[in-house]
Amino acid sequence: MIQKKKHKVAYDCQYFLCDRPCIWHKQNGLFCECEHYIPLKEKLLIIKLDAMGDVLRTACLLPVITKAWPGIRITWLTRSESIPLLENNPYVAEVVPYNTDAIVHLLSRTFNKVINLDAGKVSSSMAAIANANEKIGYIMCEDGYVMGTNDAAEEWLCMGVFDDLKKANTCTYQEIMCAILGLPTKGMKYVLELTKREKEEGRRHLLNLGVDINKSIIGIHTGGGGRWLLKQWGEESFLALIHNLAGELGRDVNILLFGGPLERELNKRMLKKLNVPVYNAGCENEIRHFSALIRCCTVVLSGDSLAMHLALSMGRRVVVLFGPTSNTEIELFGMGEKVIPNLECLCCYKSVCNITPNCMESISVHMVKDAILRQLNVVNDLD
């Protein structure tokens, strides 16, 4: 009879993946309780289902969470489109997609803590059914409404309900979330880890387009997101900006045009109208490849959108256009500047507007061009 070899399984290790080898066994052939063994004391579930940009800016809290609660194993529940944003994240042990399997996870497991920072009914319902000793943020009540678990959570909920409170807010999103968690704000940062191969593929993509990656690259993302249509800067403004930048900077820089599926037709029209050199990065890039392309840029121009969060995650300097959404809530971590028109009605979150010119139309080409040039100068001074 053949004697079966047995291995000790470190179920409590940070890198234990249940149904497949951990990264250290796969890469180096190591066995449990190797030098990378980190025993975890508690289990934490984070529920974040909303927009991809919200997932990224919430991930800024992970360094603070792991420092405050050392030895905690983090499971993150999110929608399938956001899963790539959490791949290779050193703080997250497991990502669970929001589907029917997620219910099985919640009903069969017990967590020490559950964090749900969304006041939406779906995420709050998931938090309510999760088995946990402590729940922080929002939960669904039996009467069918969402309630905050502490005063800070109730304040954030009220900001979503009352426009005057939203407009009067002076704190960033991350500061508000830390207040809900009862944690300090020091140490927050964007966390999006690309592999070496992904970085090389981004560089290769630009080289195949003919981009000189040894020169400064200005990435221009023309989208504003699908939810708030008034966040979109005008097509003619983008065209004038590109012509101005090309005329002033000439061949010293490359101008790269970005977009997502919603910007496909817009970018197509713009490329036909432009008579200066512009490289088309495409509108169909998978999210991690899109991040790799942004990583190659020197400065990224964007609205309050996912592209802005990706640029900050890649450590790139940004120029961000703000109008109907809160510029106060956005934390740039000293990596750029906000272009904000001088209007009293900002932060209205309206889907339609009868003011002419509206907030985005009040952002001039001159304002944006100067901001981009300032950020290019910052990079050049650092070099």
C-alpha cells in the first residue's frame, strides 16, 4: 500500500485560498507555515457594490483598516465588473462576486466584523443577513428602510437625502468613511496593483500606436460617466483644448485620447475633426489594460469619473473637471488640481439644468490648458 504524504494546512494564513495553491507554493514551491506565513486573528467582510470608482476610492481605506486591526483577513463582496480592480490587492484575501453564490457565502460563514458603507438597499440587505459580531455602516431594517449603525453613518446618509447638507460638506469621502469606521485618516492611499506583464502590455500598446514614451504624454479622457450627464465637458471645448496644447507644446509631448464605450462615437467624431497629431488609445480597453495605459501618461485630464480614480491609483498627476458633483469629496492626495467654475449652484447633482452657460460650459479652455501646463511643470521640476 502506498503511503500518502501529508502536508500541514495553515487554514489561518493570510494567503490560504481554500481550493488552489497559494502564491508562494505556486511560485516557489513552499509549504504551509513558510517564512511568508501570517496567521490571521479575525475575519472582516467589506461590502461595496456601487460604481467602480467608488470601489477604488473605498480601497484607499484598506491600509488604515489593516493597521488599526492587525491580523485581519479581508473578504470583499462586490459586483463582477469591479473584481479586476481588486486583483493582486495585498490587503484583500478573497473577493466574492455579487451573485447567488454570495448568499451562500453569507449564510454559511461567520465574520468578526462586516463593513457596508453603501446606504443602498441591496448592499444594506446583504449586511443585514451576514453573520457577524459587529456591523459598521448601513444595514436593512425589518421594516424595509436603511439605517446607519452610528452617528457618522447617519450624517452621511442625510447628506445623500438633503441637498443643502451635501453642498455644505467640507470633508472628503475617505474622511467621512473613516469617521464611520472610527479610524484615523492617516495612511490612506489608492491601491491598484498591476503585474509586470500588464505594465509591459500597456507600454507595448502605445509603442504600436507610434507614441514616443520617452516624451511627456497628456492623456485626455472625454467621458463623464453615464449617471450624471451634466458632468460631460463639451466636444468643442475638447477640440479647442487639443489644438491649443498641440500649438503650444508641439512635438515635445504626445496627446493620447481615451474613452469608454459611452465615448466611442464622441472620440470618433473628434478624431475626424482634429488636424494635429493625436493618438487614439481606444474605447474598448479592459479595465486593467486601461489602467496600464493611464500609467504611461504624465498628466491625465478627466472629469469626476473612473478614469480619475485609475490615474490616481497609478500615481499619475491629474487635472479634474468639476461641476454638478461634489469636488470637496474627492481626495487627490496632492497629485493634481481641480478645475472648478465660479458658480453658486455647484454640487447640485441635477440631471438637467436650465442655466446658460451651465457649470461645465463655464469651464474655459484657457482654465484647463493652464492647469495641464502647471501639472506638466510639476513633473518636470521633480525630474
